[in-house]
Amino acid sequence: MHLGPSAKLDSNRVSNTFPKDKGFTLIEVMVAMLVTLVIFAGGFGALSYGNKLIEAARDETRASQVLQSEIEDLRTLNWASLTALSTEAIYAPKSEFTDAYSSRYSVKRKIAARSATEKRVTMAVSWTDNRGTSHTREYLTLIAKDGLYDYYYRSF
């Protein structure tokens, strides 16, 4: 079979072109980069959100520890010492909580007479987190002269 000059030209043209399955187009590469970027951005966003949750949990735990310690200190007082305390006081947490975070916390104590032999003590701790949001956690306990004590927790 005889091939003419036009057949030779067509075979050259075919051999100089690349088939589509041999590489990626610029659009395909850009789409792949965009998908990768979205995945990484989502991962970093989730990591940032997780760190905020951990920080909030640490602050809440630290506040609970401060309040628990303050209430336990009140429970060690005898009745005369307890009744001699002022009915309201605002102060910084005790020395065992004076770490790098103690300046962010303040404690408020309110003591009210429930009866002649029973006091209602409300302890609240307030703090501001790293984002500037204010928080308060409050504990309430009943202290009886020569009696058993009980308390419950409340957050707001």
C-alpha cells in the first residue's frame, strides 16, 4: 500500500502530541492544590478550636479547685471564728493557687445566718479568659454549729 505525503504528515502529527493519560493539566493541578489547602485549613481550624476547649476546661477546673479549697478552709474553722468573719469579702485566691494564672481570679465570699446555729456560705470565683470573656462559678454550702456540712455547685 502506498502512502501519500499527507499520510506521512498525519503520522508525524500523532507522534508529536501527548495522550491525555500521560500527565495533568494546569486546571487539575490547581484543583488538587485547592482541595489540599481546604483540608489543611480545616485541620488547623479544628486544632485551634480544640485548644480553646482545653483552655476553657483548665480554667473551669482551676476555678473549682479554688472554690473547693476556700470552702474546706471555712469548714476547719470553729464556730466562733466562722461567726467572726465579715459577711461579705472579695479577695485573691490563697497562696497555693498563686501561679501564673492567679491574677485572673478573684474570690467573693458571702455568709448569711440561716438560723442561730446554721450559716449559709456562698463562694464565687470570677475570672477572665485569654479571649477576654468573663466567667463566674459559684458554690453554696451550709455550715452548722457542731454539725455535718453539705454543698452543691452552680455555674453561670
